[in-house]
Amino acid sequence: MLTRLTFLLATILASPAAAQGLTQEQRLQATADQVSQQRIHDTVARLVAFGTRHTLSSQTDPKRGIGAAVRWAESEFKKDGLQTLQTCDTVAKQPRVPTPTRVCNAVGILRGTERPNDVVIITGHIDSRVTDIMNVNAEEPGANDDGSGTAAVLESARVLSKQKFPGTIVFAALSGEEQGLLGGKILADYAKAQGWNVIANLNNDIVGNSCGSDGVCNDKVVRVFSEGPRWQGHEALAAQLRSLGGENDAPSRNISRFLDRLAERLPGIGLDVMQVWRNDRFGRGGDHTEFLDNGFPAVRLSVAVENYDQQHQDLRTEGGKVYGDTIDKMDFPYLTRVVKLNTAALMALAMAPPPPEPKVEGAVSTDTHVTWSQVPGAKSYVIRWRRTDANQWQESSTADNSCAPSQSPPNCTGYVDLRHVRVDDWVFGMSSVSKDGWESPVASAVPGGAFKPYVAPLPKN
Ligand SMILES: [Zn+2]
């Protein structure tokens, strides 16, 4: 019965007019329900079958090595009808890339119908490793790290490519992560060079197991890592941050809040978000950091419980313990839930316009004044605020584009006066809402809160 309902919803989704009869949650859930556990399993098995996907392995062997794997990922995007390309660079970086090496990402693009320059990007890394980071020729299955994230990229591409969205979605299988986040940097630099307005990078790295080596298991939670104050521009913003606040309000932190709320809106996926308020796991890294360094909002999704015996390990048995990142250790029902959440998130982000860049004033006043510039594609806005020690937005007020005093429509500065709301006691933010009601993530009205790279103002002279 459930399957039949899902099929019915999927059929209805193909017709935009009929889709208007459904709630957003129903549309998101019906799209997420098209994610196939079997296909995810087959994708991971196919990736493992390349033997090794080490970044320094063969680029030309038709069956084994990183070159064959990247070409295969690109061919999968082609099958989905996406525009495809490889973003490449020749890298030499001691000590992990001793000689100049071609590093290429497979990229698929689902171009937006209304705002093609507004881009959301899902990434996973296709390269793999074992104990010795320079060991090129071992069997290096990389099933969970990061066949799981690559499967999230390919399966969300397959599902979402059947629909059209106002904004663009980019799907990328990145290479060179283990050798130093090389593919992440190549794609982030490409995004910058193209002038993409990156709303979010969802980086999936190790998303396919649910038990640790100590027997602790959790298959109902995914961790989302996000930086607090934005790193890019932080030196220039430090003095303003100290005065105006915003230690907990970089755009990445608001992407994390957005995902947390989305998971709650879609109980049918069966996954809770555990927000971890640091950029990545303790002292460790991932490709999203390269997006952050370019000023783009980015988060890392990862399992609730990592298993350190099953990542970055030579395949072996030692003292009765089996080591290695093999497919039999994975939890595919869990991975499927993570892919569903990603798929729904990409859809929700691509449906909504980008958030505005709100400013607040109100020092030594009983009221708070909020101003913002109009966002193309936004029909209305939501002002949200919360106590400075609260983790989620608490209060809200909808706003049209009422003009600031002495200005007139249509291209005036938006203006709302929040009476009896003291600016000292709250953090404020705003989201944009499309004509059909899709709401963007919130951008906080703090230094560095804007969803675009921070650019220092030119000195006055
Ligand atoms: Zn990884």
C-alpha cells in the first residue's frame, strides 16, 4: 500500500500543476522515496570493483584505478541526462603527491530553470586509501570511505534528474581527498571562477555504517558538522563579531539548522540530525573545508558512530580482529536514509530563492529595525530571531517588501520595525520565500552572515 501511494505521488510529481495539490513535505518525501537501496548497494559494489581508487593509481587502465572510476562516475551522470564535465588540475604537493599528478573530479550539472547561477552542490570523494597513504597498488575498497558518499551523489543525481528546479544542482564525485582535499579545492576554485552563487555544499564523507568497534551503534542519527564564525574573512570581521555577535551564525551553521529542521519535517525518512558545532571531527578534515575557504557555505555529513577499524586500513585479520573498509561492514538501510535526507535537502534548497542579507539596528532603542535588499525570485520574507543562547530560531514575523522611509517600490530597501523587541537580547536572521512558498535557509544579521564570500570594503580616501 505504501509502495502504491509512493508510486502515485511520484506520478503526480511529474505534473507540476497536480503537484500544487500536495504539501511541500509530501513532495519532498515522495522524491526521497524514489531513492533505491538496491541501486546504492550496486553503486558501492561497482566502486569497490575498481580494485583501488587511490589518487596516484592508474589513470589509463580501463578496469582498475582512479581513472576508470572517475570516467565511470561521469558516464553515470550522462545516463541521467545531466550536463557533465571533469574538473581537473595537475597537482604536486609534498609529501602526499610527490610528482605532478592529474587529479580529476566527475561532475554532473542539473541546470536551474529560473535562477541557474544559484547553485547547491553535493559532494563525496571517489578516491580511496589503506594504512599507508602512499600505498597505491593494494586492494583499497573504500566502501564506506567514501564509496558511501559517492553513492549518495550518484543516487541523488539519478532521482533528482527526473525533475526540474528553479536553481541549479551540481553533483560531484571528487578525487584526491585523501592526498589533501585536492578535488575539493579544484571544484571550489572552479565554482569561484564560474561566478556561481553557491548556496550550500553538502559534503558526504563516511555515511554508510552504524556501529563502532566498541559495539556502540546508532542507525537513526546523522551528524552534520559546521563551522561557527566564518573562517573566510574572519580576520577582517573579528572586531565587528566581538561587538555585534555572530560566533554561532556563519551561513554553514544556518545550513546545519536548516537540515536539522528538514529532518524533523520529514519523519518518513526516519533520521535525526545531530548538529555538531565544529567544522569537522576533532582534528580531522574533509572536502567541504575547501568550499569554506572560498567563502561558500558548506557542511559535512557523517555517520553517528565511526568505526576506526574499518577506515584507512589494510585488509587483514590481526589477533582475531578483521580490519578494512569492505562492503560487508556497511548498513545499507541506514545509508539509504542518509541519501534520502540529502535528496530532499537538495530539492528544498534548489526550490527556494537565496536568503537575503539582513541588517539590524536598534542600539539604545526599544525596537529593532530590520533592513534588506530584495532577492530576485523572492515573493516574501521571514524575519526570524532567537535568544543568543538558543540553538534554533524561536520567533518569526513574515514581511513583504515594505519600503524603508523615504523610499518607494519596487526596488526599495525592505524595512520592518520590530516593536518592543530589544536588539541586545536576540540574534536576528531572515529567509526568502518563493512565490509557491519554498523557504530558504536563514541568513543571520551578523558580521559574515551573508551567503556569499566576504569581501572587505575598499578603504576610503
Ligand atoms: Zn573520507
